[in-house]
Amino acid sequence: MEEDVVVRLDTAQPDKPIGVHFGRHAAIYLLERDDPQFATWLAVLQRGRNHGTPVRFGYAVAWPRLTLVEPAP
């Protein structure tokens, strides 16, 4: 698990995954729109970005696809 602050969400292209930019991580992580947890995870990411609070996240090693998003304790 990683923990970081969301600095930007790329949501402009509805046919592509959402790009998630974190403060200390160089990669752009992808939130797949067809993920069963999409709405829940997007809400956590937006809340973290809007309030400047960290989120915890996991990702697939093969490419930076998010596999878990939750508020940091």
C-alpha cells in the first residue's frame, strides 16, 4: 500500500481511464471506468484532492492501474 496526496485527476476523456497524479509518485496511475469500485474510489480521490488529505492506494505492478483506494487513517 502507498499513501500520498492527490494533486490532479484527468477526467476530460470519457472513453479513457482517469489519470490520477499523486504528489510524491512520478507515475500517472489509472482508474478504470469499468472497475466495480469506480464510483466509490473516484469519490475518495476527489475528496482527498479537494481537501488536501492523503489517500491510501494499491496498484497493479504490470502497469499503474489502481487496485485499491481508501482514505488514509
